[in-house]
Amino acid sequence: MVMCCVLKHHVCLCVLSTAVLAGLALITAQTKVYAESLNCNGIANTRATGKAGDRSGDSDKGRIECDGRGMKDLSGKRTIDMKDEPSNPAVKVYNRADITITSGKLTITDKGKSSEPAIQVESGGVLRLSGHVDIQNVYKGIVADGQGSSVTVNRGKIGVRAGGGYVIGVKDGGKVTLVDGVTVSGGGNNTGIEVGGTGGTVTLMGTNFTRVRNGIVFMGDKGKANVSGGAGGATISLVNGGVGIKMEGTGRDNATVMNMTINGGRGTTTGAEMMGEGTLMLNMVNISQVQMGARVSKGKLTVMGGGIQGNTMGVEVSEKGVLKVMGEATIVGTTMGLRVAGGEC
């Protein structure tokens, strides 16, 4: 109900009833949640516009953006070229949207020079890619940002271009899971996995990374970070000059790498490098074919099981670094197994 009265100077004062105000609030809330959704209706086809509420479905060539709570399944073959909208991710899920792309092939490429990630999930969004995924020549692969935000990839390929960023990035509680059979490649000078903020979790479940300069980089300043190869283990193969696992955090963060193989191949590679002030635990991690097995100049490196084999030096501890070995861990260096120069072992 609306009541109006005319005051002096021809000013009209209107009073809206509680029911009308509630209705307007609901409409505003719904508009806020769904206004940005794009190609998040259901089945992809050549006829649909992909705009929110389009009953004909989604465009088979447009980027995907899902905003709002609730669960939804998307299907159909989709091909997204990021050059068409370079300022946006190819797939974005946020505001607690729970999305599963159930079938059909999802192809993401970038024939331009977008610096956005192929897939970005944030603010509690959940994305499951159950069909085949082919992500190639992008600047960044997958980003999961924030507590409750997660991405799961069941099968396919993920590749970033030379000069690009990381393949997988998590921060502030985000999670990414790559199921066995997913293959990952860098452009030769990229980072495989980057963990920032208050940490996050990456589970690889048998996935292999190739052509990355830095395998795993921890950059957080607090919190916990976990990278696991799952029950089957995972392998990261480095290019010349690379580092397998690098701790760069400035705070007292705690990071764990479990069931992982770091393969340095040839050249001047380093298995693990402690440059931050936190604690890094290597649990059943095997490092081989590297020039330097591990270098600890700050923080604390704990080795539990597994082995570190350097072509010249096994482990070097210096300055404020601390090394702790637990269980049946093996440290081998062709020239020297362990060198302590100012640190603690």
C-alpha cells in the first residue's frame, strides 16, 4: 500500500507499507545475486545468448560466470577464447555458487594476451569439472581464493604459456584437487603451484607437472598450507635453474608437502629452498637429479621419510636455518651429504 500527501511548496511525501518495502528488498537481493551470471543456465548450444534466465541455455562460445547460492549442473561442449574478453577469467564462480560441469568438453585457450586466470573461484564458490578439460596457452591456470572456495578437475590437460604465471594458485583457505590422469605443463619459466595469504590446500592424486621452473612456492605470512600427491604420489619435473619447493613467507607459516617426487633432470636445479621464517615439512618426498638437494638459510626444514639426493650437495644449512630429520630419511650428496655453516641441525 502506498499513501501520499501534498505538503507546502508542492512537495509530495509518500509512505510505503511494510509489505511493499519487503517486496522491493527481495527484488533487489535477487538482482544483486544473479545480475552478473552469464552462460550459467544449463545446456550449451549455438542458439542461446547465455544471459541470466535464458531458457534456451548457454552460448557454446561465451565465458562462464556463475554468481549466487545454490547448486547447478552445466553441460554441453564449450569453447572459450579469452581474447574475446581479456579482462575476465574464462570461468568464474563466486558468492557460494555450487557448479558442476557434468559432460561435454570444456576448451579454454587465449589467442590474445589476457593476464587473467582461465578459472577463478572465490567467495565460497565451488566448481567441479567432471568432463574433459583442455586448457592451453593461458597466462594462469586455476585460482581458488578464500575459505570454502574449491575447484576439482577430473580429467584433461592444463598448460600455461611461456612468460605466464602459475598453473595452480590457492590462497586464504582455497582448495584445488586434480584427479589422477590430469596432465599439467608450464611454459618453461612458470611456477607449478603457488600458495599465498593464509594458506590453502592442493591435492594432486597422481598428477604429473612438467616444464616448470619452480614446482611449489609458499608465499604466505601465516596459517597452514598443504600440497599432497595423494595415495598414488605425484611428480614435478623442473627445467634448468629451477627450484622444486620454495618457502618465501615472511611470517611463521606452516607448510607440508607429502607423497611427492621432485625431478631436477639436468642443470643447476635445487630440490628445496628455505628462504622464509616458517616451517616446512617434507613427508615422504623424494628429491633427485638436482645439483643441490636442499638449502636452508632461514626457518625450519623437517624431513620425514623419503630422500634427498644432490649431485653435489645433499643439504646445506646456514645462517638462521634449522634442519630436523625424522624417521628413515636419506640425505646423499656426491661431494658432501650435509654441510652446516652457522645454522642448526
